[in-house]
Amino acid sequence: MHVGNRIRLRRTLLGLSQEKLGEALGLTFQQVQKYERGANRVGASRLYDLARVLDVPIGFFFDDMQAGIQKPAAAPTPALATGFAETQATFGGPPPKAAAPVPPRLFDLPVDEAALFSRRETIDLVRAYYRIPDQAVRKRMLDLIRTLGPSSDDKAA
């Protein structure tokens, strides 16, 4: 269901109808509907096609998916290596590998704030904002909107 919601979010942000997206993928709009609703699973090759057509990295479809997913338990690491491993470490064996860095998420927001991006009102606001041709006017508009809402200091209190 999460991947389907992300497909719908990106499609609407681009202003594409289900029919237009379907045409770009060689599908019917009903198939796109089923993907978005979660009625049909999205296979790896189809996900690749969607990422290409929607111009996003494949990881976009999995952003903000941490809630409700349990990570597999890691195998316990022994406190003391024995046998040949101990000998290698003693005689200058290869240093232990550092954990791979976690890549940054596209949206680093709490779940309730991330849900704002799927609301029609948010999408309409973003589209209207980017239709303003003058960058200086856009910046002033953003400053105005920021003054109308509570400051981040007010939220913390």
C-alpha cells in the first residue's frame, strides 16, 4: 500500500493522470489504479519502469516506510574470536569492516508531517507556488506564508 501511495503522490505532483502514466508504461489506467490502491503488487521491473517515467530514484517509493517494519535480528557477535580468526587478528589480519553508512532519506519528517505531502491541498499549493515566474516574488510569498504560521519556537512550547 505504501508504494502505491508514493506512486500516486509522484504522479499527482507531476500533473499526470492515471491514463497518461499508463500510456507511458504501456498499461491501462485500471492497472495503474490497482498499483496505487495496493490491489496488485508492483514487481521489480515495473518499479524500475515507474521510477524512470516518474523521474525518481527507486528508493523514493520506500521513503518513510520505517513505521511498522521490523528489522531482522542480527546474529550475535562473539566477544572473543577463536581458532584461526583469533590467530589472524593477533598477527595483523584485516581490520574489521565498519558498518555501511545509512543513506539519507528523501523526506526526513515525522510520519504525520510526511502525510501532508499526499494531501490534495499541499499539491495544489506547491503547483501554484512554482507557477509564479518571478523568483523574487516566490521568495516573498514564502516569507509571507512563514509569518502567517506559528514559528518553530512556538511549536516547541
